[in-house]
Amino acid sequence: MKILLDFLPILLFFVAYKLQGIYAATAVLMAATTVQMAIIYWLDKKLSTMHKATLALILIFGALTLTLQDDRFIKWKPTVLYGAMAAALAVALWLLRKNVLKAMLGAQIGLPDAAWHRLNVAWIVYCVFMAVLNGYVAAYFSTDAWANFKLWGYVFPVVFILGQGVYVARHMNDAPAPGGSE
């Protein structure tokens, strides 16, 4: 159910784009994401920092897109989001010496510290890759090609998450109890 909820705004965006164009699709994305976050809040009684950032960026970049009638804003929103995620994870890991992933998930998943470190670096690399890829498509391809990329580009996070599942499963036997350390 939650996976469907995660993909629903982009699916509705794509359908609206095909039927009515980028500006209607942007409005649909803004509304669908707001409803999505309300449902998540209703279910979990909170929104994660990622949810709040995603909602804020969609509403800000969407409003700019609609107000200025310039589709570049909504097309660059994913690049900004992924870039900010990569920067936050990198600063936390290498400057503050904090592993955000371990802090968020360490109570549920027991992994050795080295595995948490590699997982965090993998997220940084993935976010940089996605930011650059979206930026490239947004800059050098048509809005139609970008919209298709947004829908079919969901293969990247699916493959990344499946790969993480395999990686985590491989290292769980070597791990301390959840919440513990080596």
C-alpha cells in the first residue's frame, strides 16, 4: 500500500501531462503530493524530513512553474532534491562524522559499522547520479522526453533499493543486534 502511495503522485502527473500538458500536470502533482503527505501523516502521525523537503520543493517549484509559466522549475526540482540529499548525507558523514542511515534505521536493522558506512556512501553516489541524470535530461531533452524519463526512470530507484536489500541481507549475519555497534 505504501509503495503504491509513493508512486501515485508521479503516475497522476504523467497521466495529467499526457492529457493536458505540463502546467496541468504540475498542479496535479502538487495536489497529489499534498494528499499523499496528509495520508502518510494520518497513518504515521509524523512526516520524515525527506517527506517535508519533498513536499516543500514540489510546492515551491510547482508554484514557480505555474506562476511564471516556465516548465524549467518543475523539471529541475528532482535535481535540487537529489543534490540536497547527497550534500546532507556527505556533510553528515564526512564533516560531522554521523551516519544518517544508521541513525534512522539502526534500531531496526543490525549491520556492522563498515556496512553502514558503505551503504551511506552508496546513497550519496546514487543521489549524485540521479541529480546529474535528471539535470542532463531536463537541460538537453524536450519536456515530453523529460516526462517520459520521470515515469520510466523509476527503474533506477527500484534497482537501487533491490540492490540495497541484497547488500543488507548479505551483511546481517555479521551484524550486532539492532541498535548496537561492533
